[in-house]
Amino acid sequence: RAFAFECSMFDFHFSTWGYRIEPTDAGCRVTEWTEDLRPESAFEMSKQISGVDDRAARNRQTMSTTLERLATALEASAG
């Protein structure tokens, strides 16, 4: 029904990422989510390291891409 993993480097935990799977009348709904655990003081350094200015927007973009690819793969295998 759900699984999650923690993203970390050394002893620094910077996010939790997960998926929830819920049954629907037509099959199932998969919801991807993330929780940013970085302190605000780490935002600027994170931008410099990753090159990503808006982490929340980037996460939404990559989550949408992942879910679209998952749907495409499942529809192809069912068909």
C-alpha cells in the first residue's frame, strides 16, 4: 500500500520520498510524495551543489514524469 525511503548523505538526512498505492474502481492510484528535511540554512548550499534553484518545483516535475512513465508501462503490459 505504501513504501518510502530516506535520502541521506553521511549522517545528514535531507528528504523522505515515498509512494502510496490506493485501489480504485478502475485499478489503482499511485501517489508519489516527498518531504524536504533540510534546514533552511542548507538551501543555498544545496542550490550550489545541485544546480537546482527551486527544489519543490523540480521534485513536482520529476514526480510527474515518474508517474507518467509508470502508467505508460503498466498500460502497455496490461494491453
